[in-house]
Amino acid sequence: MPEKIKTSEITDEATYLNRRNFIKAGIAAGSLAATTSAFRFFSPAGSNAPQPPELAEVKRSGPSSDGLTPNTWEEITNYNNYYEFSTSKSAVAAKAEALVTRPWTVEVGGMVQKPKTFDIDELLKFDQEERIYRFRCVEAWSMVIPWVGFPLKKLIDSVEPLGSARYVAFQTKYDPIRMQSSFSAGIDFPYVEGLRLDEAIHPLTILATGLYGKQMPNQNGAPIRLVVPWKYGFKSIKSIVKIMLTDREPPTTWNQASPEEYGFYSNVNPDVKHPRWSQASERRIGEIGMRPTMPFNGYVDEVASLYSGMDLKKYF
Ligand code: MTE
């Protein structure tokens, strides 16, 4: 079991710098490049941007964190997809300031024994762990993000699913007054997503409540969003208000918008081409050049068995 330590000791960016980047960056050499990277890591972003409060307590680390260098706070919070606010990735952060995240409840129900509506503060008291995951968007960019959250399984277990439940349906808050791009974004709202129940209770699947030890910034899906690291980013639905267990495959926003381009499963798969572009490589934000995309986003060992016997070109 990971030891419990205070958030302030582990997750600010300077600590990341010490732990992962500072020495590698060769600051002592005093080169221009080193100075630039020191500046980059020490001055978290858009320094005027509002900084969310720290999470009270966070357990360190989790599966698949080894060897991954996280993107900076600035990169993670200024290059976002959140169509309710804007279809421009660089515009989301400012527009999402309008999102009201208190009070906030998450209704969990459907095919369960004990349906319950959780207050967000109750969910923030679930054991919070830091998990450094690769995150890959469908448009061929990727990041490494130090999410903080808890396994979705914990929430699902607490409402006691019926034996007949097979899928989990998720829904984002819909507030057309504040979500001003919602009439022109070209997709229907509220944003909805779905997972098979076995995917939902997989240990890699988390409900994230923060990143870098702080509460989730609005643009990244405050106050609580899904993270499914072996699937394309659009499965990781933001600002969730409803989670329903069901026996039917639930509708998903991008599949409804363009079924030939976006399947229900959307597992990261370099062998399945998107009709308009290859999915074989990706650009890690902050890097020059492309790197090859890994099957299941690098989590083959953990998740491939969920799909044994399935034709993943058909069920893309
Ligand atoms: N959730 C909602 N409600 N609305 C969205 O537009 N975009 C998705 C996903 N979740 C989206 C969403 C897409 S396409 C991606 S790549 C990720 O959020 C981006 O998450 P990030 O901005 O935290 O990197």
C-alpha cells in the first residue's frame, strides 16, 4: 500500500521538477535551454489564472506511473477540449471560468440496489490517489497527466449493482446559459458517454477530482470527471452529474454525431485508421515531432484481456 503523505509535500510542480525534470534538465550547466526549462517549470501557468485549492489528502502513485514525465500545469490547463464552452482548445480555459461547481451532486442509480445522490464534498472524501497516466486525444495529441482521483469501482460497489447491469452511462452537467458554445459546437448536449461495466470497474478507470494535487480546474472537467487511460480522450467525460447502470449499450456523444468515425469502444489502436487521418502516431504536447502510438495507449498488459476474442477493427 502506498504511504499516506500530505499533498503539499508531493504534488506541486516544483516538486515534480525536483523529482523528475530538474536534474535531467541540467540546470547547473547554466545554458539558455536549462534556464528556459527552469522558467517553464517554476512559473506555473498563466500566472494570472485562478489556482484551485489543494485537495486535503492524496495518496501517492498508482499503476503505470513509472518513467512518465508529466506535462506542465500550464500545458494541461491551457489546451483543452470542452465543447460546451468552446471548440477552440486555447479558448476553453477562460470560458470555463463561468462553470459553477458548488453546489454539485452526482446521481448514481439505474440497475442498482442502493441508488444514491452524492454531494461532491462527500466524493472528495473518498481516498484520493495520485495516478500519472498517459492521456491521448483522438486528434493525435497526447499528454502525461498527474491525475488525482479514486477508482470508479469504489463508487459503483457502494450502490450495489444488480446482476443484470452490463453498462455504465455518464452525463455531463448541461447549463446552456453558462455553456455558451453549446448551440454552435456541432454536437448534442448534454454530453454523454458510456463504458461496459467490466471496463468501468477496471482498476485503471478513475473518477478524477484534481491534478497536480489541486482540485480539478474547470477547463479539465471540475469538479469530477472520468479518466479511462487506454481509450481516446473523448471517453473521459467531464463535469459529471449522473452515472446510471444499465443493461443496454448507452448512447455516446461522438458516436451519435459521427458513427463511422467514433465507435463505442474507442480503445487507442494504431491499427484502426480514423476515416480522416491515421491514428498510428501522436504528438506529445511540449515535444517536437511525433512518437508512435501504443496499442491501448501503452496499457496492453493491464486491459487487453477485457477484449479477448473481439474483433477490434469491428468494435473500434
Ligand atoms: N467532456 C465534455 N463534457 N465535453 C467535451 O467537449 N471533450 C472530450 C473529453 N471530455 C469533452 C469532454 C475530449 S475530446 C477530450 S480529448 C478530453 O475531454 C480532453 O480533456 P482535457 O481538456 O482535460 O485534456
